[in-house]
Amino acid sequence: MINVSIKVAQARARRALVSDSRGLLTVAALTALLLLSCWPRIENPPNHYSKIPQPIRLRPSALSDLVVLMVLDGVRWQDVFQGVDPLLERRFGPVHQSARQPHELLPNLYRLASNGGMLIGNDAAPMFASSPSTVSLPGYSEIFSGRTPTCENNDCPNTREPTLLDEWIEKRSADRLAIISSWSRIPRVAAKDTSRITVSAGRTDLSRPESIYQDAELRSQYYRGTSSDPWPGADNYRPDRFTSAIALRYLMVQRPNFLFVGLGDTDEFAHRGDYDGYIGALRSADVAIGVVGDWLETQRAQGRRAMFIVTADHGRSAGFQHHGGTPEASRVWALLSGFGVMEHRISNIPSNRLADLAPTIRAQLNLPKDDDSRAGESLLQNVSPATIYYVSRRANREKPPSRALGLSSVVGVRASSPFGKSCPE
Ligand SMILES: [Zn+2]
């Protein structure tokens, strides 16, 4: 019996190793693709994460939860669900790439959605930022606090209310948390106390530097970012290609329990009226989404409970270039993937907002529910089957019907949907 158990354990270990190797190969391939395909305005992009680290063998006792939360600043729901917008091309110039349909534009996002995840924010399941102010910092504040934000502009001081991360640190003191972002102001609203969180925000803002400096490649990537030109942003802004490289390397080498990745080139290009640049930045972000998704799969194979959320802090005005007002620029979207997403039975309360993301994470971590009147609700309880856009395998292969400008009529049933045939076709 003992021998059998040992053999089973050995077989499991071999499978995990193979799975890990495959995951790393995929990560390496996607990394190469990112370096070859992204940021078309940058010629000969530097090779930021060509050296994929060897996986560290974690002891079972070290296995733990992992949440990656990625925010793509100012990415419109229309581009996510409808693809390249010909009206905006007429106004701002053509997009110089062949990917036009949503599944082509964001292949990794849709792959994760179809592989047991869920993508929320189309006409059947609209999702909104709660703040009447449609600028960025209130959106980030809502994401981290899980409440309707009190922050009303981009000059908000450091938050005085505890956030999801404050509670995470209080209840799970051994966990490692990191915030890596292109825009330097995000940490202001991420936590009341960021002293326990590794932060690399903008080109120069860095706390707990030892976790960056420990790894030579990570240190080198960080320094490349500090000396970069902030374009397409300004001031202390760090272009996404540096932020992505640091975040992905950090994820693989330092193995945090929580990683926030804040990418901002989409918003910067949009403000410049550069729709082609915006779409290029979105494509690049999708490559990073693919790398994270594949890495999380290797972690799940090792027994970690890994969850991945991708969203936007706000939408855009009908004119695209600026934020505009509510409700047009309040509308956002979100991808939920990984642990807990597939397993949950979901009830029928079709009201989704950014404030629901933190409660969703809380529920997965068994953190206590926030009873504040401004708090959101976990999406895994609140989103009804009818309001979720389940991407079916068929929808991944086929072009959406032309009558559906949104993809609401292509709502499909994922292969092993917990709702079976109750999901609308
Ligand atoms: Zn903006």
C-alpha cells in the first residue's frame, strides 16, 4: 500500500514537472511573440524577459493562493466585445493590423474566457464604474476598496479607508503582495498601509526594493524602466513594455500571493487621439494576459489555487479621445478566470460594477464579507447565467453574426458549464 502511494506520488510529481515544462515553453513562446509583435512604435524593442526562470520547486506547505489582478487603463468595452471600430478608424486613421474581430484582437483573453472563465460587460451583462467621476484614480479606488469610491479625481490623497489588501495582510500575514504599474498614482488607493507591499509604480517609485534587486534579470528590467522615455505617457509614467516585463518576471521568480499589474498605454494613446496606437497597446496587453494565464496554469498544476482577473478602470466617451461622462464612460468589463470561477453556482442578480471585484476575491480567500453600505457583492454569486457572456468553443472558431454588433447573441455554453443547457445559445 505504501509502495503504491509512493508510486502515485511519483507519477503526480512527474506529471507536474511535465506540465510545468510545457507551461514554461508556452510562456517562452508567448514572450517571444510579445517581443516580436508588440509596441509597433518602438523599433527593436529590448529583450526584457527572454530568460524565463527555472521553476522553483515549492514544498507542499509553501503552496498557497495566488490572485493576479490586471487593469488595462481606459480600455473600452466596445473594443473588447466588438473588435476594431471602423467609425473610429475613419476619424483617427486606420489600424495597421489584420486582427479586427474581438477573438482575433484579444485571442488570449477569449481563450481564458472559453476555458472555464467568464467575460462580463457586453449588452447582456453591462458592468459599470460606480463613481460619477470617470477618471482613473476613482476607478482604481473602487477596484481595491470594493466600495463606491469617495475619491473623485486623480489628485486624491492616500486612502484612509482600509482596502482589500489591508485586510489581506492583516488576516494572512505570511502572504506576499506586489503592485507593479505604469502609472505611479495607483498605490495611493491600493492600501491604507503599503509598507508590507512590494511596489514598483511609474518609472521610479519603488518600495521593498530587495524583492526586485534579488534577481539580476528583474533588477536589470527595473533599471531599464527607470531610464526609459515616458512616451506615450509623461512625467514619471513607465511605458507598458517595461511594466509588463517586470511584472511577469516578478510573478515567476518571486511567486507572490497577490500581484496587481497596471498597464496604461491604451489610455495614453487614446488621449493622443491615436486609435492605431491604442489597438496596438491592447494587442500587447493581450500577449501579457496570455503569459500570465499560462503561468497560472502551471501553478494550478502544482496545487496552487490561482485566480486571474482582468478589467478596466473606466471606459471612454463616444468621441474616444477623452473620458467623457456617465454613463458612456462608466461602462467597463471584466474577465474572471481560474480558481473558484468554474466551480461556483451563480445566482441571478444582474448588477455588476467594479466594486464587485474585491468582494469576489474576498470570497475566494475566505476573507470576511465587507458589510459597508457602499460595498459590492461577489460576482460569483451575483451574475446570472443569462447575463454572463460564456464564450463557447464554437464562438471561438466562428465569426459572430453580423446582426450582433455586440456579441450578446453569440452567448454560448462553455463545454462544462455548471448551468448545462440553461445557458442561452
Ligand atoms: Zn485617461
